[in-house]
Amino acid sequence: MSDESMHHARLDRALRQAIVVPDLPAGFRQRLRAAIASNPLQDTALRRELLERERLEQLAELRRDSVRLRLKTLGSLIGGAFTAGVGTTLAWPWISTTFAPHGGIALLVISAALGLAIGVPSWLQRTGAAPWAR
């Protein structure tokens, strides 16, 4: 199995776990068969080619969106890391003088508290447990 097919298999498993498949409306299959029967394109090969082209276009759009999302995420991570580094550099003199011999521990506690303050709301929103996400 190639790396790409393994990646697609993992992605398919993750999507099946994350996305709930909605129920079809009543009579959907009958309406679908009627629409196919009344379609002027009776050539199955032509219909299949058109549907495959549409599927490939949708897949290409999903990939573009995925790449865009990955780049935005990477940019956010790099920006956050840079901001944290600058903030630590600027705050270190104050922290080291205020908390004299325990400046390193104070910096660690402050950093952990900030990380939790940022991470917990994000996690709560992702799980749907956040009151503002309803």
C-alpha cells in the first residue's frame, strides 16, 4: 500500500468518526430514480464521465481548501511561537526581579497557565461542551 493510499485510508477513517451521516429524506431513492429516468442524458458512459469529472473537480477543491487550512494553521503556530518568544524575552527581566530566586519556576507556571487559558476553551469548543458553542 502506497503512502498516499494509506493517507487516504486514515483520512477516510477519521472522517467517518468525525462526521455523522444524515438520514435521507423520505422518498429520496424514488425521486432520484425518477430524475435519472427523466434526464435527457440517456448515455450511461457520458453520464458517468460527467459525474466523474464533477467528482474530480470537487476533490481538487477539497484538496485546495485542505492546503489552505494547513497553511493557515502553520502560520498561526509560527505566529504564536514567535509571540510567546518575544513576550518571554520582554517579560523575563520583570519576572526575574519580582520573583527573585524562583524566576524560572514563576515563568514556567505563568507559561502553563497561559497555555491552559488558551487551550481549554479551544478544547471545550471542539468537543461541544462550551456554553458559547451552542
